[in-house]
Amino acid sequence: MTHFLTEDQISLRDTARRFAEGEVLPRAAAIDREDKFDRVLYRGMAELGLFGVSLPEVAGGSGFDTVSTCLVMEELARCSGAIGNAFAIPVEAALFLHHHGNESQKALIPGILDGSIVMATAMSEPDFGSDVASITTTARAVEDGWVLNGTKAWVTLGGVADRIMVFARTGKEAGHKSISCFMVDAHQAGVSRGKNEELLGMHGLEDCQIVLQDVHVPRTALIGAENQAFKTAMGNFNFSRLLMSSMALGMAQAAMEDAVAYATTRKQFGEPIMNFQAIQFMVADMATDIAAARLLIHHGARLQDAGHSIAKEGAQAKLFTTDMAMRHVSNALQIHGGNGYSRDYRIERIFRDVRLAQIYEGTNQIQRLIISRQVVKELA
């Protein structure tokens, strides 16, 4: 794959790799164990300019393409899925505000890029995850702004966020046609945070519920056009699915590297288990599927940069990569035998972290629906 990357892309990838291996990896086990947001690593990513990697230079970013962003995500997630996940939040928030925000909202972008403003997005609710069009949080128009009421669930970085982009219903029409997005100060009156969720994996992301009780925001808090947030969010999902695919890819790559290293040194019956055909076949399947996933992701990224719709390609990359990552991380753990079930080995953490990838940013069952509908449109 390196043969098809530009010098700038390779340089950026190597920068992310050095940071991931030198700073993230030594802290990854502690982050998982302590389940606390690592602000030092977050600021470290900001200082490298990673949060603005996809943002145009005119907006204060680095102006790299989507392939470059995927490369950064893969390297970070290879050392910690949670840090990769944390990287995605400001990257997507800055882009969203650049494309849809007003002047006061765009003024937040420099703080997002330097890590001084931690962003979060509140879309899912306790009863509505994949069914975004059915959310019940409301935003009622008043003379000088809006009043928000509702409960949001699974808010990544919600426990430490300074600003939250809240999706709420602003009209009486059912479904997606009356959903808008608002910028909410996480510290203002009426905003409260539930306890951090005790998750299987992806620790250190301060994931929690956000409760909104008569939260008053000004008219300028509306992001984009009223009742049009569902459409803009779905467009953003295409990009974020490439990032989540790259996150799963990085974890799968790490799992394969650990499996090969372990199988090369672990001896049974007088020889390294890497000499056994059963292990060789598992590794061969890992390497093949990882290469195929990387091609799918980069193909979708190049189409995105060329201005094409990637509803199908983004869903395909997410579906294939996350399913294969779950399968091969499990196989890598199997190669470790009983040791793979121990927290003394990184594969145990990767196994717990990667499971979220099949759920995050639309379950893989939803991805299949998206793909099938796009295929029907293409063949009609």
C-alpha cells in the first residue's frame, strides 16, 4: 500500500505512528484499567495538529485528504482503540462546524483543534440508537431562543465535554423531517451528566448520559438549517464510517502482529507453533482480510475526496472491516491460547475494544440495509 501513498501521506502516517508507539502504547493498559479520560494524550494529539488533519487550511486545518485521516486513525487505534475513538470526535466536530456552523460556532474551531475545547455529540437516546429518526428530545422555540428537554445516551466524551452538539425534535412532523442540531454549553444550567457507563471495552472515553431539563439556548445555537439536521448527520456518517473502519483495521493489524510474535516464540511439541499449518492458515486469512479491508477503506476515501457519494462504499467498508476485525482478533486470541485470556497480554484488551466497532456508527445490520438499498437504486 505504501507504493500508492504520497510523501506527505507517508510522513503524516509516520508521525502518527511515532506518537502512538511512543506515547499512546505505554499508557494504553493504564487507560483501560483506570477508565479515565487521558487529557495529556488528547492534548498531545492536538499539539501534533491531528485534530485538523481533514480540515481545509483556510479553516485552520492541515488540508489533508480522507485517506490521510484514515491512516492516522489506523496508527492510533493500532496502539489503543480508545485513543483512536477520542481522535475521531474533534476531527468530525471541526468538519461539521466548518460545513454547517454559523460564525459564532466556527469561532470554536481553533479551541477544538488545540484541545482546549472538548466536543461531544448527543444523538442516541436510551430507547433510540439505530432509529435516529424517532428521537424524542425536543427543542421548543421561544421568543429569544430555544428550550431543550430530553435524555441522551452513549455520549462519547460526555463526561468531560465542554460543548455538546445535541440533536432534538423541532417540529410536529414525525420521523426525520423535524430534527435539528444545537450547540449546547455542557456547563450551563439544566445540563446534567449521568454516571460514566461501565463498558465492556473502549475504556477512558467518559461515556455517559446527558440529561437536558429546560435548557435555554439562544437562536444562534442552531447548527445549520432548522429541521435539516438528519440529512446533514447522515452525510457526516459516511465519513465517520470510514474512520470507524480504520479504527477496527488498526486493532486487527495489532492483533495479527501480536499473534505472529507470540506464535514465533511459543513452543509446543518441541517447536514454535508458527510452524503448525493450523496457525499458518489463520495468519494467512488475517493478512488477506486486513489487506482487503484497507483497500475498501481507501477506495471509499478517494471517492469521498473526489466528491462522490459514498453511502454504499462507506457502509461496505464499515461492514466488512468490523466483521473481519472481530473474527480475526478472536482468532489472534485463540493463537495465544490460555494466555490470550489474561490481561498480561494486549490481545485481551483488543478483543474487548474491537467488539464496539460492529455497533458504533450504525450497527452492521443497518449497514446491510444501506448497502442493499443502494444496490437496488443502482440496478433499477
